[in-house]
Amino acid sequence: MCIRWVFEQGDCVIVKSFNDKRMRENLDIFGWELTEEDRRKISGLPESRGTFDFFVHESGPFKTAEEFWDGEIVAGQSTDQIAVRLDPTSLQ
């Protein structure tokens, strides 16, 4: 139901599952719509953003963002690599 709600908002969700049953359920968002009451109830839920706050907390496994971040990906690194690969002039 939540994935359908996001779809109706015009956004996308990246789901992570390796369970066949759940993957099929995640695709079962087409061919039906939420009711107005469903939309109203979901829209009334407290909003929460997906961040690393789950891991970084004074009582969590990492106390600071610096402890959490391993430095493996540098800002812009993967974007630059993709841009070079997709640049048609680089194929000449």
C-alpha cells in the first residue's frame, strides 16, 4: 500500500528485497488505486526522511557522521565516472 501511495504521488521508491514473494508483492501496485480515505490516512502519518540517523545516534553503533562514513565514495566520484561513460564524444 505504501509503494502504491508513493507511485500515486509521482515519485519512485527503490525497494530492497531478495525474497521472491516480497519482490512480487512490491510489483503488485498496478491495476488498482488507493481510496480517498486511504490517501487521507497515509498523508496524515508523521513524516520521516530516510537518512543515516538510524545508525548515527548517541545510543547507536556510530556516535558521529564521521564514525559512520568510511570515505569509500568521494563526493562527485561516481557521478563523474558515469558522465564520462555516457559522454558520446568519449567513444570517438
